[in-house]
Amino acid sequence: MTSERQQEAVAVLSEIWSLSPDARLGQICDFLGCLGDIQVGRGLGDIEDDELLAVRYRHRAEILARIQGTSNQQLPPASAAVSVSGSSTIAESAMASVKA
């Protein structure tokens, strides 16, 4: 993962944390690991960086939808947000759903 993608990953994690003020960082990481297991079939120890970034974007979109009172039906299904490791469209798919 390039340093630019690392910064992106940390920024998205930071945003998720700021959108969840009652959650501890460990809780957020644990929950993201569970989401990764559900969406990709791998936990934090095995998930690829780009897949975890996609999980983070999707979770951020779900939090924002909940805050804004919009339906999660605007989000792509979890399987659509995750693709083969190395795909640059994973995070972009989740980002597009946030902008919609």
C-alpha cells in the first residue's frame, strides 16, 4: 500500500471514529474486522489493505446514511463494494454511494 493510500485509510478510520463519538477505537477496529469477515470472508489478520479500505468506506457511508436519515437502499450491496484484491474501484464504489 502506498503512503498516499495509507493516509487515506487512516483518514477514513479517523472519520468513522469522529462519527461514532461513543465508540472506543478498539470497538471500531473490532467491528470493522467483523464487517470484513462478513463482506470479504476474511478477518483483520487476513484481509487485503484495499478490501479493508472498502469496508471502511462502506461503513462510513452507512453511518452517514443513518445520521442523515436516508435509506441504506442507496448503498450498493456489500458484495458489490468488494472485489478482487488490487482493484482500484472498491473504495470508489463506496464513495460513489455516499455522493448519491
